Amino acid sequence: MILAFIEHDRGAVSSLTLQMLAAARALSAQTGDPLHAIAGGGGEFQQLERQGVAHLHCFDHESLHEYAPTAWARCISRVIEQHKPSIVLAAATDRGNELMAWTAAITGVPLAVNCIHVRPGEPFQVIRQRYGGSLLEEANLHGSTRMLTTALHVFEPAEVENALPMTVETISAAADEKDRRARVVSREETQSAGVNLHTARVVVGGGRGVGSAEGFRVLEELAGVINGAVGGSRVATNNGWRPHAVQVGLTGNRIAPVLYIACGISGAIQHQVGCKGAKRILVINKDREAPFFRRADHGVIGDLHEILPALTAEIRKRKSAG
Ligand SMILES: Cc1cc2nc3c(=O)[nH]c(=O)nc-3n(C[C@H](O)[C@H](O)[C@H](O)COP(=O)(O)OP(=O)(O)OC[C@H]3O[C@@H](n4cnc5c(N)ncnc54)[C@H](O)[C@@H]3O)c2cc1C
């Protein structure tokens, strides 16, 4: 069997997991091994049926409802030891990579992260991204079980036609207290009104050039009229102008909107890693030599505090004219 880890927020399966499941399904078709999934935290996972999942292992003891990497990895490890899957996958999110690393450490199974291509068989080969995607590495994984995480925004999610019923198996064992030392203890909701960096078609990103937390108002107004989400460079998040959760880049989010509007961001490689999945990039910067212009599909040289309000006003005008 092939075992895929399902990342979700209180039952809502993440779009990045759906991408990973497309890769898992392709591997299932190539190897003939049925696709199983494993999820923690409780939730309504019937939609996984349409992703080609034949069987779901669900650890739903109350002590495992909130994310606890060691405790969750312990549950995944038990399923691996019991069922000996040929491949174990997760999406290469922070959580997916962390959990797979813990699971690999517990089970001793080899792990390759950020894979963009997997060729099962002997040798079992993967191509994976290193150094934020600036290097592609070919690697062979040995052993009867291989673990990997799939790079984000590489595989296209899709539903299967003629989905078969999925069976669900509940694992009710409690977590060992010592495995819950690191765990989620509370949540702070952002005020994103339904759109976030991963679901928005347009992301408006701001950097040092925005100047202050208040300066982000012009980005929020633009995002508001186009149903976009606001992100930030590391300078913007380090300065406390935006929450760290919306940082774009190597140590932040990897996003893939239809359009990324980068305002007052110079275009350091660590930032570009985060937005290279964007279909188009519009750069607004007052320095015509800013490196980001070399990656831009569209560019505006000028002060973002003049350009963004003008853009927002024009969009509002056109919208109200119908
Ligand atoms: C290990 C590591 C990991 C990192 N991870 C990340 C990451 O995940 N994300 C990330 O973003 N960075 C990351 N960085 C930092 C990265 O190297 C850059 O320092 C950072 O991206 C720069 O942010 P910035 O573009 O906002 O600021 P700057 O580089 O200072 O650029 C500001 C830009 O704003 C322009 N500007 C100024 N005023 C205006 C105005 N009024 N209108 C228009 N333009 C204006 C300037 O011309 C300039 O181009 C990382 C660095 C390291 C070493």
C-alpha cells in the first residue's frame, strides 16, 4: 500500500495535500499498490474518496486532536510498522516535512523531501529541490518502505471519476504524555475574510518599501477590491508590520497565485523562492535597478504609496461602471 498523510484544518483538507494526493494516486496506478491515507485530529474526510483514497487510518483520541509532531509521528510509525507500505508521502509543508522527519527518525525509513518527480521501482529514484529550488538533485532511496514529501505547487490536484467507497479505520489509542511536549495549545485566528495566501488568485506582497504597519493600508485596500490576500517580505514580518504567518519566501510561504503584486520588495532570492509558483508577477518599485524587475512580467517604476491608491481607485471606478 501507499500511505499519504492528510493535512487539514479542523477537517478542511489543505489544497497542498490535494496536490500531494495527485502524486500519490499516480504512484498507486504505477505500482498497483492501493492508496491509503492517515489523518489525525478528527474531521469529516469523506471527500478523500474522490481523491482515490481506498482506506483511511484515523487517529482520533482526544489527546491527539491538536497537532503534536512526536505523538502524531508515533501514530504514523505504528501504521508503517503494521502495514509496511511501499511509499509514505506528505506535502512538503512545514508540518509535512516536520512530521515525516520525526517518523523517519522513529522508524529508520529513508526520507527525501521536496520531491518533484518520483520513479518507483528498482532503483527507486526521486528528483528533489534543494536550496529553495535553485538546485535539482537526483537521488535513489533504498529499503522496502520509502518516505517522501512532494514539493508545493508542482502537482495538479484533481478528483477521480467513478470514485469507489472509502473504508475508515479508527485508531483510538491515547498519546503518551512525553510525546506531547511540543503541541498546539491555542490558536489565533487571522482576519482574512475567507481568502488566504494559498487560496487567493491575487496576492499583494509588501516589503521594506511599505515603510510601516500603517503603510500596509494601501495594500489591504487594493486586496479588498480584487478579493486578494496580503503577504509580506521577511523585513515586513520581522519589523512586526505583518504577522509571520503571511511571510512569503524561503522561510515563509510558497505561493502560486495567478498574479503576485510585489510592492516595495527588492527581490532577494530568498523572497523569490516563495513566489516563483505565481503565474505572473507585477513589481512596483521606485528603484529601476531593483533585481525583482528581472523576474517581473509587468513592472511599474514609482512610489507604491502613489501607485496603489491610484490602481485601487481605477478598479473601483470600473467596477461601479459595470
Ligand atoms: C536564510 C535566509 C532566509 C530568508 N528567508 C526569507 C523569506 O522567507 N522571505 C523574504 O522575504 N526574505 C527572506 N530573507 C531575507 C532576504 O534576503 C531579504 O533580506 C528580504 O527579502 C528583503 O526584504 P525587502 O525586499 O522587503 O527589503 P529590501 O531588500 O530592503 O528592499 C526594499 C525595496 O523597496 C523599495 N522601495 C522603498 N521605498 C519604496 C516606495 N515608496 N515605493 C516602491 N518601492 C520602494 C526599494 O527600492 C527596495 O528595492 C531570508 C534571508 C536569509 C539569509
